[in-house]
Amino acid sequence: MPTEPISVRVSTAVKLTGIGRSTLYELIKSGEIETVKIGRSTFIPYRCLKRLIGD
């Protein structure tokens, strides 16, 4: 049984959702998508992407 990732990098989120990188950053800036910073890397919780897409 495949498991869902806990979080994904922005580049992966772009591929998974089909949303453009700049649009994704706008959603992050507006607070519609939360992020987690680990060092210099930005991660998006997978559950946030699912909620955004409506799955």
C-alpha cells in the first residue's frame, strides 16, 4: 500500500497540481497554502495540496 508524503518541495507541488510556480507562491503569500521551512528549503504539507485541489 503506497503512502502519501508528509510534505513536498515547491517544485514537486507544481508538478502534482499543475499550478504555476508563481501562482503557488501567491497562494503561499496569501496564506491559502501553509509552508514549513527546514534550513533553506521550503516544504508544503501534502494535506494542504489535497485540500486546495479538493480531494
